[in-house]
Amino acid sequence: NETEARRLQLRSGEPIFRIHRVRTHNDVPLMVEESTVPQARFPGLAQEGDVSPSIVVLAHHYGVLLGRAEERIGVAAAKGEVAKSLKVAEGTPLLTLDCVVYAIDGRPIEWRLARCHLRENHYLAEMN
């Protein structure tokens, strides 16, 4: 869609992959992620089966060197499938993470929108 194309600096209609992940800790869902990556950077990803690897794993597998990431943090109310996946009531406040990861050449390689209900946990982002 238009937002994905803009966030990944793609021309309208360029093919993408969408990756859905639910992250858990001790079998408790903490985060629902929706990631979009350009198909041109990850050819063959669709043939790899029903996997949802992180951008670090994908980059390593496809020989993409990671550069930097920009992440915006906010708050939003849980709705619909996100509330169900996180096992919280609709309206529960969630941490939102809107992140674009760039390759070393400066081109965006992933746009990720995550919604988190951390309970007693915390969110730590490290990029080395």
C-alpha cells in the first residue's frame, strides 16, 4: 500500500513481503509485529515456508549488511486481532513501536509496526 511504499522508499506497486510475528516470553504473548520487507532484497523468501525470522536473521541469510534503525515509540489502545493475540481486553493501553531498519547503503529494508503489552517485563533494543 501507499504507506509501505513510502516507509520503504519503494515505487508504488513494487512487490513486498509481509511478515506477521507474535513474540512471547514464558509462553505469554508480549508483542505483535507486522513487518514489511522489499521482495527485491529478499528473493526466494516465499519459498522458505512458514517462517517469520527477524530482520537480523534475514539480513544475514541474504547477505544484507545492516546499518541503522529509527524507532518511534507511542501508546495506543488494543483492538481486534491484536487484543486477541496479546490476550488483553480491547482498550488496554499498548506500547507501539514504529521502526524502519536501514541497510548499510542507506536503503530501508524493513518497516515494522509492533504493539506490546509488556506486563512486568521491559523492552530493550540493541543494535551492534
